[in-house]
Amino acid sequence: MQLAPPRPADALDRPSVLAEVTDAHVRRIVELHFDPDTGSRYWLDRDRRLGTNALHKVHSWADAQQLLSFRDAADQSHFEEAARRAPVEDFVPRSVRDSARHGGGFLWTAQTGGTTGAFKHGTWGAPYWDQIMDFSDEFLDLHGVPRGGNWLFVGPTGPHTTGRLVVDIAHRRGGTCFSIDLDPRIVKIYGAEGMTAAADRYVRHIWDQVRSVLSSQRVEVLFCTSRLLEMMPEFIDLSLLAGIRAVLHAGTTMPPDSQQVLTEQIFPGAPVFGMYGTSTTGICYQKPLEPTDDYHVVYVPSRPHVLLDVMRSADEPDPGALVPYGTEGQVRVWRLTEDQLLPGFAERDRATRVEPYGVVADRYPWAWLGDPYSPEFTVGGQVEGVY
């Protein structure tokens, strides 16, 4: 197995900015969202409807899991429909919105891709954005991503989150970022309606723009959707990739065999790794690649801000219980940030619950997420498109 260049000598020696969730962190987020005068309208309404009394009863992480989690499919569906139809302000504490209006940092709105229906809205507030920048730097250094180089982003901007994140990360690390925008929604429409020629032309349009940037600009870091990375050898002369020193991907599943081809043949000597998340749940990064991974893509949840676990689904015995390590189940998400609360959201994705191992096991001692995938693409036959 050919690994990426050695990581910076001090990357593992620096303290991590991530940590296990604490009762104090949970309590602070609960007080923000459930303050009757300055909290979040949606969560206060749900609190009253269900009789939770979270402000007075949730004092710990254990309390939150017992009292705040979505109770059933109907409870989660109510939230999802509200996230599609209700004003985005209903989910953000009024105190956080007031702070943003008076110079306390931005509050940026985003949308999901709309794979499972009308897209949902979410927010990314300045405190969480700063936290993302900090742990992004940490993981990019652990993977050996160079600082000071220019980036090329090939992915969705507009209402999505990833493009804005990557631009900020590139600037923070001392480079600039070239962007090739794509609209994954229209490509899915082309596929679903049988407009094969239109979809193919759109893909060629993307690669025409990528070739133009790579031919004229100095690019060291490439960020691309997983699906487009798998297409790349069909459309790009590999000589144009000679200056690429690191590759990141996001979007749909990256199978182990694709990770192996990209690592060994397309970008030999450069780290190739993923970012996982959505516009509502937040993000996390793949662990540094090691021989014991056997090219499986394993993500480290970015606690305490976003907690990912793997549970038994509703059609299995003991639904909602954590699966044993090494077992596949349904991904469940908690987001505990100043601007957004997401209490145990059952994602459509499935993944393997992974016990920490290897060089960063002690650094991130909570459960990891292995090879997440979306069943509607791999089993259900929905159009995957370019994302």
C-alpha cells in the first residue's frame, strides 16, 4: 500500500481541538435553545407540545439522550417538514440572531440537496464556523495537506455549504481557491427524466472548465465530489494533475476500490481523503489512511459539536440501540451548536460502527463511522448524478 507523504512532525503532538461531549457543553446548548424569552421557537414549541421541560430537566448528556431525542418517525418527520417550510429563524435562538445582527458574527443559511424531498434549510453561525476552521486545520495537517498552495474546488456552491467552507479553508491556509460550480439538482433531474444527452453535456462542461484551470493556474489541492473523482480518468489528461499534492472529496460513497485507484494510480504520493456531512448536520473528516484501513473510508465525528453514531433501524429488533463495533446500521446525528440543535436525527445513510484504532485512536477515542452510503443510490435505484 502506497501511503501519502509523512505528516508534519508536530501534527500529532499538538492538542486536539475536538473532545468528548461534556455535560457542561450540553447544558450550555440547552440553555441557549430552551430559554423561554430568547430561545428557538421550534424547539420551545416542541418542548411544550411534548411536555419535556428541557430547561429544567436536561442537565447532562445522558438526560439529553433520554429526553430530547426524536421520539419516533412522526416526531422526526414533523421536524423535517418544518425545516422545509418554516422560517429558518424558528430554529435559531433569538439571542444568537440578535448577536449576529449587532456585530457578533455572521449567521449563514444553507440548503440540503433535496434527495429525499424538498430541500431543508439549516444555518451555520460564526462560532461553529470558527470551530470547523480549527478542526479542519487539524485534520488537514494530520493528512499532510500543504499550506500556502492554491485550491481548486469542483462542487456545488450556491445554497450548499461545501463551496463556502472550502474557500474559507483555502484562504486560512494561505492560498486562494478557484471554483467550478455545479448544480447536482439539475443533473438528477436530467437522469430521472431520461435526458441522457443533457446530463452528458453538463458533465463535459464541468470537465472543460476543470481543464482550463489546471492548464493555466498553479493548483496544489483539489477538492472534488466523490462521483466526479471517479470519472476523472475518463476526461482529464493525468499530466494536468502533476502539481496536485492533496485531494479531498465529499458527497456520495467512496468505495474502497475507488480509494485504492485514486491513491495508488491517479494521485500517487498525495493524500486522498474525504469530508462527510450535510448542510444541516455539519461535517467531519476521514482518519489518516493507514495499511490497516485496507482502503476503507473511515470518518472521525467532530465531537462535541456533531455526534454521529450507528443504531439499529426501525425495522430491526431493539430499534435505536447502538450496534456493536464492526456492525452496519443506520446513521444517527446529534448537532449541539449555538445556532442549531439536532437531537438524534435518523439519517438515510447506513454505515459501520468502528472502534478507534491506529495512529489517532487515542486522540479521538469515541466511535467512528465506516464506509457510509445512501441505500437509495446503491439499492433503490435513484439517480446519483455528479454528487
